[in-house]
Amino acid sequence: MLKVFHNMGTDLVIAANTVVEVSRSRNPRLNWTLSRIKVELVTEQAAKAAAEPLGGAGPHGHKYAIDATVAEVALRQPKPVALLTSDSDDMTRLCGKQVRITPL
């Protein structure tokens, strides 16, 4: 997949907190993969922007916090953007029509 994205001249981008989600232990394969993709920081400003779509009485908790930051990273990328996800329902709700959601 990395080669396909590279050949298309496009970036593969993830949110920094996604690294925590996929890390189980020291993994040379994961380190190799991370060295070839763009890891976007989740700053205070990004976290505040990510929290907005959740609203005061909306969904909350760890699951939605991660989804919201992933959506925020996708929304700030140069268009067009495709988001590869196993959670297409929530990501569609968070990104709207601004990002093409591709279920995995």
C-alpha cells in the first residue's frame, strides 16, 4: 500500500495518537512503516478543533477522542483526502462530505 501511495504521488498521513493505538511493543516492521509516512502532531489547537464536532452532549470517551483527532487530521490535509478506516460510520459523521471515507 505504501508503494501504491508513493507511485500516486500522494502522502499517507496518520495522527500521532494512532501510533499509540497500534503499538504493542518494539516492532521493527511498525518502525519501518512509520519512517515512510507522515505523522501529524495532535497539538492543543488540534485537540480543541477535534472536540468541536463532538459537542457538549454528544459522544465522549476514549473511542470518540481518537476518532475525532483522526478526523481533524484528515480535515486539515490538502484536498482531495481519502480516509482508510475500520470505523466508517463514525468517521463519516465526523468528516462529512469533505473527506472520502474508504472502509477497510
